[in-house]
Amino acid sequence: MSLNTAHPKSRLVSGIFFFLLLQSFVLLSAQAFKFEPIRPVIVSGRTAGYGGAYSAIEAGFDTLTTNPAALAYVDKEWAVARLAANVAGPLFDLPVIVQSDDMISSILGLVGDNNGVYIGLNMTGPIAFGKVDRNFGFGVFNRTIASADIPSISRATVLSGEEILLVGGYGLNVWEKGKQSIAVGLQMKGFFQTFVYESGTAITVLNTFMNMDINGIPTVLSTGFGVDVGVLYRLGDNFSAGLTCKDLYTPVFSTRYENIGTYMMGEPDADTLYDRLAPNLTAGVAYTIPLPDRWNTISAWKVMFDYRNALDILNPLYRNPVLNFAAGTEIVLLDVVSLRAGIRDTYLSSGLGLDLTVCQIDFAMYGTEMGLDPGRRPLLNMVFSVGFVY
């Protein structure tokens, strides 16, 4: 007597049910798409040297990265082009990795020794065209980005791509009494980003990129627009206090394609993902030190202080608040040489600038923190930039 007593029809129904369940699983897998939006960045060797873009300063063309309210006080300045490269990671170990016979094993060795590894390149330019004038500023920038974030052997994210960013802002002096004044500002921006993007285990992701398997790397197209707002209080020409909220509202729409080929044909393999960049609320003060007339060598000297990412504490998992403090200074000698220093993320920043009239050359070295606490995942950064600003 056979032990299999199931009715043929019941077996058919079970088979159909299993097939539909399998198809649903495949469909859901195809639709699953997780992607962390990439915040647009304008790389500046000048601001990197003293700890970043402070909320209470007017910085010429770089005011587009500080506080839109400062546009109410900015002097006229044109930018024709800029080439600014920011490289980050275990920079002194990279030559050993590149010369290694097995680069993947060398990278994985660093992951174990350094509580994770991050290697990145952010390069603004050569497109960096725009203008700032009293009350108004605009700019068009391109950025090349490449990064490998490997916090552990079991998790890695690698991406490489290009970004086009358009910004335009307006600052208006709304109150003035004696030496005191208050300005408000609004800045709009739009950006387009295209990345080849892969995430998974460290070995899988590194193998994909080392073998340059383009057809095996998904491509992501992200578009977004955003609003920055700011307020700036000034007391004479020396003291200022600023409050700015960058990305007050910045939605980002990301679409994934199976590879570069399907991207070119406009055939996505997942639904468009909607997300928003987290607002960055920053408050700070700046002071320009009055100099005696007989000090001909020092042309200008200012100090700045910021508390950044103030809203981060509302997140369930937030960084140690001490990482949000920043302080910096810039001394200009003979209107030609700029010496810069600062602290951000509890690490030192330093920089040097040369105004050669034809162009401006800036170099900076600074540290940032990839983890949630000081010293958890320190990251070394170097910036070199050449800008044509008049």
C-alpha cells in the first residue's frame, strides 16, 4: 500500500501556490532598493583649512557654502573655474596597498587593524562658475566622487559617480540701527547625481570593482532640490552671529538600474525611492580682530566658532555632541598669504593659501570622525585646490 495518499488535484494546487509564492518573492527582491542619499558638496581648500564653512562669516564666493544671509554684505566676486580635490582615508598606507600583489587582502587587513576603512575622493571642478554680489549669489558646480566605506568584513559600500549642482541665493538686510544690523537669507539648489553603486560583503564588493565588471554593478540616478535659510546679526565690522539651517527641506528621488546599459536605455529595475536629506542646524559667532595701523604685515585676522548638526540629538542613534563643536582662525599676511587653523570633530585642521592674483592656491589637512564618539573611526583628509576668482 502506497504511503503517498495525496490527491493529484491537491498536489496541483500546492504546486501552483508554491510557484506564485516564489514569483512574489522574486518580484519583491527585484523591487527592494535601499540607498542613502548623497549630500551635495562644494569642495573648498580655504574653508577646509580652518575647520569648515562657519555660519557667521562672509567668505567671498565661498559664502555660497556658509550662510545665505551673509550675501547681504558680500563684495562682488566672480568665479571662472576651480579644481579642488579632497582625498580621505589611510593616506599613508595607500602606497603600500597600491603596490601590493593582492590589494583586496591588503584592504581587508586594514579593516581589521583600524576598526574599518574609508577611502574617498571628492573633487569639485573644473566647472565652478558663478558670481556673488551685494545681496545675490549663484553658482554651477560639478563634482566627481568615489568612495569605499568598509566598516567590517561583512559590510561594505562602494560608489563612484558624478554630480551637477546649481545654487542661487539672496540675502537681505531687514533691520539696521547704528552699528547693528540683521540680515536674512534664502538659498535654493538643485542637483543631479549618477553613481555606480554596490553594497554587500567586503570581499564581494571589492571583487566586483577590482574586476571592473561594469555589467554587474547597479547604477543609481538621484535628483533633488533643496532650501537653505539663514539669519546673520552684525555689530559693526568686527562681530557677527549666525544661525543657518541647511537642507531645511531637500527631497531626493533615486532610481536604480541593473547596470550602465539599462541606465542608458532608461529601464529601471526598481521603483523610484523617495527620501530627504536631514536638516543641518548650525549656530556660530565670528570676530575680526582689530589691528593697529602700524601692523603692516598682518592684513586681517579673524576667529570663528560653530555648533553644528544641532538637530542630530533628536535621532535615536546620534553622535557625541562634543563632535559638533568647531573653532577656527585665519590670518592674512600682506594680502597674499593666508595661514589657517581650526578644530572640528575634535581633530585639528590646518591650511595655507596663496593669492597670486591670477589664481588662488589652497592646501589643507584635517581630521574627521566617521564614528559616533571621538577616536572611534578617525579619518585623515587632504585638500588641494586651484581657483580662478576675481
